[in-house]
Amino acid sequence: MELFLKIVSPIKSYDFNNFIHNLLLSLPASILIGIILFFILGFIPKLKSKEYRIYIVFSLTIIISFTIALYNLGVSFETLVAVYSEWLHLIVRWIHIIVGVAWIGTSFYFNWLDSRLERDDPNFKHLDGYLWSVHSGGFYRIEKLKGPPEQLPKVLHWFKWEAYSTWISGFVLLILVYYLNASTMMLGNDGIELSPLGSIFISILLLLGSWLLYDFTCRNSSEESQQTLVIIGFSIFVIMSYILTQIFGSRAAYIHVGAIIGTLMAANVFRVIIPAQKNLVNAAEKNKEPNLTLSLEAKNRSIHNNYFTLPVLFIMISSHFPFTYGSSYNWLILIIISIAGILTRHYFNLRNKKQYKVWILPTATLIMFFLMLISSLNILNKKEPIMSSSVMIIRFNEVQNIIKYRCGTCHAKNPTYEGIEVAPKGVIFDSPTDIIKNLKLLKAQALDEEIMPPNNLTGITNTERNKLRVWVEQGANINN
């Protein structure tokens, strides 16, 4: 037992006997809470099964008992919240990616499938189409009927929870990362000045209002005016992207564009696509004609979702690349990259229909290439030194103080900035060695692009940036 504890414990001196004693003391209260939860969960229709509730309550009882035991051992409530919130953030983000992949995967697959069905076989005129495929060591034959079957199967698979789970987990992330840290993560230094509560209110209003505007526009557009709908929709996207960069901090602005598009996609499933499918199923059960208008609208919304996908995926990864959301023209970069993504998606949609428009992918590639060049002109352009090294010698202690107070509040082993528990990306500036080790990163993001600190949260001045530049130009000496 002692050997096991040594292996699993990161702190050899941890008093496990005392912890187990407190854990046993916490069990009665935890079990009582679990029993109450068991009966409360019984009121939820999806959790009528006792087996489901037992598993859920058992897990929650363990979590509660361990938490009480740690608290009784003297671990502060603030420390528990910090640790639990970080891991909750990790788990929710992981879930968001998993269900997002499942949703996007099914969306791509069914769009591909619908365009690849064999529809000209005279021996299968009773079908709308069929397709043979080979995967995972076996052959599959998929058929699409022209209408409902004479008798519905006992099990009919629906594809909806992937979309719902993606949106729900994404909104939880929005709460954990942005709403709970609104003063540091959402507010920008330029543009419209807001309070943290005001920024949260605007965020929720934007999510709801964007869907209402989009849905109203779609429902009032005819089949012949789809091109006009695209132009109107893209114009709103451009305006919204610019406005959001003026309302929120740069990173929050990008995430909110993604959240708005994700909301439109999930609401399309919930409000249009699934109701149309329920209409088909109900009509088949009652042997009636379905409302084909609903089916056509669902098909259009499914196509919209297909084109929304790549811009959303870019926004999901953009937080790892500050030169996008941190640029002075971040809204324009977002729009141009979205155009490249939409073109790429359009190429594959046409290719699935055996329409080979070979110019599309090279065009998307060139768009990205020229965007890279234009957005990097301030780096590619070789500037003359701001100050001659003979005029002013920048001492390292001065540099270290600038980095300590402007960067080190977050980038330290023990960050002091409110809401930051761990140094972003593991980059720290605690010692001269740390500074030299991360000098290229510091130069690229704080001096060349000027995107760090994010939204200039720590108030670094132009004079301080210039001193850092001169110190780098003079050889980044840490011994003067």
C-alpha cells in the first residue's frame, strides 16, 4: 500500500491517513446528498431508469465526499474552485471538440453521400439512389428511398444530439472562459467602453438576435433569390465582424463570431431540420402526404450549415495564433480567411457532384498566401533601428522590470493576474534564462506584431516597447 501511494502521489509527504479519515467522515453527508439527488433526477423523463440514476449519483457522491474531505483538511475554497475550474475547462473543451467532430463528420458524410448516390440504374427505379462502399473490413450498401417505407422500422437513427451537445458545450465554454472573466477576457481598450455585466448582456443578445435576423431573412427569401440571400448574409457577416472587434477584446470578438455562427447552425438543426424530419416520420406513420416545403427548407439550412463549417473551425483554432485576432485588421483577416474556407468547402461540394472546378483551390491558396504577405508587411519590412545604440544603452535590469510588470503577471510560474492560474502556453519570464529562451516569441508578439499583452491589459507603453526593441538590437545582453 505504501509503495502504491508513493507511485501515485506527486507529493511524498502528503498525509494520506488524515485524508482517508476525513473522507470517511464526509461519507454520511455525501450519501445523504446523493439520495436526495437520486429522487430529484427521477423527475427528468430521460433519467427514469434507476440504473442511469444510480451511476450518476454514485459518481457525484464520490466527487462531493472527496471535495468535503479536502476542505476539512484545510484546502481553501478559492484553491478548490481554481483547480476544479481549470479541469472543468479542460473537460468541457474536450467534450466540445469530440461532439463537434461527430457533428461535422456526419454533416460532411451525408452531403457527400447524397451527391454520390447512383440514380441512373434502370434496375433500381424504385429507389431515389443507392451506393456501395467498403470500410472497416466489410462492404456496405446504402439505399435512399423515394418516399417513406410501408412500415417504419423499430429503430430509426436521428442525428441531432451531436449538434445540440456541440452548442451546449460551446456555450458552457463561453461562460467559463469569458463570462466568468469578463473584465479581463471580454473588454477591449479601444472602441466602445462597457462594463463586464454589459458585455455579457450584449453577448447573449447577439446570439439570440443573430438567429432571429438570420431566420427571418431565410424565411422571407424565395427559391429564386438565393444569390441575394448569400450577398445579404455575407454583408451582415462583414458588418458583424467589424462591430464585434469594436465592442469586445480582439480574442473575444473572434470567439463571438464563431459562437454566433455555431448558434445559427445548431438552431437550424433544432428549429428547422429536425421538425422537417419529424414531419416526414409523422406523415409516414399516419399514411399522409408530408409537408415538402418543410423538407426543402431543411435541405437549404443543411447546405448553409455545410458552408458555415470551415469558418467556425478556423475560429476554434484562432486563439492559438495571436497574429490573426491580435492584428489591427483582425476583422478583415477573419473575413478573408472565411472566404478561403468557403471556397474550399464549395470545391469539395462540387467535386462530390463530379463537377471539377479546378481553379477554386488554387484561388483559395493564393488568397491565403497574399493575406500572409500583406498582414506581415511590418515584419517583412526591414526598419532602421529606432535609436542608435551609441545614443542610449539599455540596461538589463530596466528590461527585466518592464517584462516583469507588463508580461510576468501572466507569464510566471505563479501568475498574479486575476483569473490566470497557469502561464499561457507554458511561457514564463521569471529569470534571465527564461527571457533569453523565449526571446524570439517575445520579439514576434510584443514588438513586431504588438499583440501582446492581449488588449494591452497591463498597460505597456510605446516607450517601454521601444526600449525592449533597442535592447534586442543591441544584442539582448543580460550582463550589463
